[in-house]
Amino acid sequence: MKLISIIALLTLAILSPSFAQNPGWHLQEPVKDGAMGIGLTKLYSKSLVGKNSTPVVVAVIDSGIDVEHEDLADNVWVNTDEIPDNNIDDDKNGYVDDVNGWNFIGGKDGNVNNETLEVTRLYAKYRYKFESADVNKLSKDDKKIYDKWVKWKEQVETNKASAEASLARMEEYETNVVRALDAISGALDSKKPSLENLQSIEATDESVTMGKNILLDQISRGQEVEDIAEYKKLVLEDMQGGRKYYTSQAKYYYNPDFDSRQVVGDDYSDPYEKYYGNNDVEGPDARHGTHVAGIIGAVRNNEIGMDGVADNVRIMSVRAVPNGDERDKDVANSIIYAVDNGASIINMSFGKGHSWNEKVVEDAIKYAEKNDVLLIHAAGNSGQNNDKSDNFPNDTYKGKGFLFFKGKTKHYKNWIEVGALNFQNGENLSAPFSNYGEKNVDLFAPGMAIYSTTPDNNYEPLQGTSMAAPVVAGVAAMLRSYYPTLTAEQVKHILMATSTKTSQSVIIPGTKDDMTPFSKLSVSGGIIDANKALNLAKMTKGKKKIKNKAKDVRA
């Protein structure tokens, strides 16, 4: 699921005007008592001037990318071994016409947009078995699954009922607002909805009274309404986001009878099946993926829109993230596809609280690790401690056990988990929605009000750990571009070791006023710093090991 929480979606309404005046704050130098940018501006204007670099392919596993965007098109990955639109697998990689990437949530007749949550799929998977089961007759193993299933069932049914109720209330309110605005418009009889004219109306009709009060409230806020019909249109547009949110929850997220795989047409029971999908790398809703791609690699210094972090990058679009929870099979295939087709870095701005088949994703991560590909993953927007709550996929796995001894928990060496930083310093340094974890989140990067590309040559600020991860991916791409001998493990160690440490007390994300040292929110205890990372990269090139005093050596 694209990692944008309700908190993250509503944050723009309360942002200070500073981000609007400085939309590229995340690229600039850290400011004392201000925004903690990554120090990229001076780096490109001084340290990297005249330096040679090689193109680095960054795969963006996401909702899709507008590959024709004016600020992205020149940096989009092109599979030169594939002849476009000839319906032939020219390069024999198993994917027909994969010119700019691949779409694992599409089929011959269309694309998946809406999707269920993983908890809903798990509930539905065992419903036939446990719905009418005699608990006393279940085996020991089945009883363990049953206990989980009961919790899944309660979560799904409670949330579905809540969403349906919220949607009904919203629809009723919308109907009343429309009726009220139409009624007050009729009562005004073509007169301007000014304070004087509104106060002169002695309403006895409930709808007229409601419409009058709505417009008077607007005037009291200093926002006079010139045209009621136009105002009504704006009100309905503002309510669309809420309607869409609750509709998605009721009709898709928590609907155990919804099956998106009919569109894909794969054998979902086979987690290792490949070669399904289509070559539509944009899909029906590429806003999230296009924004992520722009943060990494929007064309720099072209006087259009905004600048990406990396200056010599090729963005590969791999579509696997719907409006709902992504599926493990698609994520695994996306990682493997990216690795096989030349990606050095993979950005993954998605996550979920449950996993259908964790093993198939683990196998794909190990495949990437074996092939020296760095994986950057967003920590999530639930304001939760990832050391205590599940978040998938993640960088932990069990080592091999022996006899009666269980294997120890290990960490992949090619994985970076990223939390989101605010544009404010002080106690608000961490973004209020960001997940964190002293053991399971590696470092923090800017993730609030990040201005980037969106479909159809548009731009807008968004926020989330989804935005913080591509900031890190961009810096990693820059390092591997200018110092191509660096391994994925070395780049990870460089970014961790050079992160800016601070013991500043901050509000713990997800709480109102609980405080903790910022250094306790992640493994490194720090914030990504492109300048420091580049300096260590210079000293590291050609070396097999990095002298690293940071507390990030866990594997």
C-alpha cells in the first residue's frame, strides 16, 4: 500500500508558509534552528564540478510513473534491446515490449487499481475453514492459525462497518449541503451573497437556514462567496477525497469478496510464477510513483519544475503497488525483474502490517543482495515503533538453526529502512506520522512537504516516508554514479556512518507530547548528509572494508 496516512494527507493544511517559499528545502544545506536539508546544493556547485560519472539505474517499485513527464522523460530507463510496440520479446527476458520497465499488476485486458489489504486476504483465505469450525476439534497447528484468524476477522469486519457508516454520513452531509446551497441561492433571487443580503433573509426553511449559515461562516473567515454555483463546485471537490477514502475502505480494502487477480490472470497459488503482467508502466494512478521518481531523478538544472537528487540516473518503472496492499508475489517479481535488467538501486515506498508469503520476498531480497543491488525502503506512516510492530517487507530474517537451537535474527546487508524528517528543527524534528525504531529503522531523511513531479507535467508537495526513501535512494545513486566501484553494502555503511547525529529531544511520532532523544529513533541515530557521505566515499573507493564507528553493523 502506498504509504500515505491520514495524518500525512492532512498535514499540508497546517504547514507553515516556509515550505511554499522554499519548495526545494530538502536539497539545501542544514540550517541552524531550521530545515535539515541534505546539503546537496553546495555539493553539485563545488565538490562534483568537473567530476566524471556513470549512469546508474534506479528501479522504482511503485504505483507507476508518467515516463513522458517533461521533467523525467530524459532520465527514464530505456531497454535498448527491446523494439517498442512490436509485440515480440526481442531481448528474450520473458517480458514483451518492456521498454521502460514492467507492470506486475496488469493483464491483457487492463490494470489493477483498487485492491484489498493483506489482512483481508488472510481473513478470506481461511474463512471457509474456520467460519463454522468446531474449535475443540482443531489440531494444535490449526488452533494457532484460528486464533490469528479471529483477530483478522474482527479487524476486517469492524473497519468495513465503520467505513460504510462514515461514507453514509458523508453522503448524507453532501446531499444536505448541496440542497442548502441551492435553497439559499433561490432565496437570494439573483442577489449577491453579501453579508447584508444574507442577514436580510428571514429563513424558516431548514435548508435555507443551513445555506445561510454556511455562507455567513465563510464571510466570518474573510472569504466572501461571489458565486454560489462555483462555491458549491469547490465544496464537492473538497469532499471527494473523503468519499474516495471511505469508498476504498468499504468496497476494496476490507471487502473479502473482492478479487483483483481476475484482471492479472496469473496463477496466484504459485508464488514463484513469473512472466505475467503487461508493459503499461504508468497505470491508472501514477501520482505516487511519479512523485517518488522525481525526487530521485527529475532532470537537474533544466529550469523546469524541480531538481532530483541524482544527476546521472535512469529511472526504471516497475508497477506493483495498487490502491491497497501490494502482494508479496508481485513485490518479489519486481525486485527480481529490476535486478535482472540492470538496476543498481531499488526504491520501495510501500509497506503493510501483514505478509501473505514472506518467504518469496526474502528469496528476492537475497537475490538482490547476491547481485550487489541496494534496496531502500520506506519505514511507514503509522507513527509506530517498528521494533514492536510488524511492517512488511523488512530487512530481518532467521539464520539457520541447529538441532534444537533456533536461528538468530539477521539483517540484510543491502537494505536501508528510512524514517521521515520534518522541515522544522527542535522538538518537531521527526515527522509526526513517521514510523521509527532503534533496531529496525536505519536513518531519517526529509519527508515533509517535498515538492516533486506528478502526472501530466504537474508538480506538488507531498509528505510521507514514501518521500524520504527516494531522497536516500537519490544520494545512494549519486555515490554509485561518481564512485562505481562502491558495493551496495559499502554505500549503506557510508550513509549510516556519515548521518548527522543529534541528541535533540523530539516528540515521538504518533504521540502528542511524549519526548525522546532523536538518536533513539533509528539505528544510526542520524539524518542523511550528502556532503559527508561523498567525502567518505572518496576515501572508501577501492577498499573492501569500511572503518565504521556507527552502530549500524548488525548483520
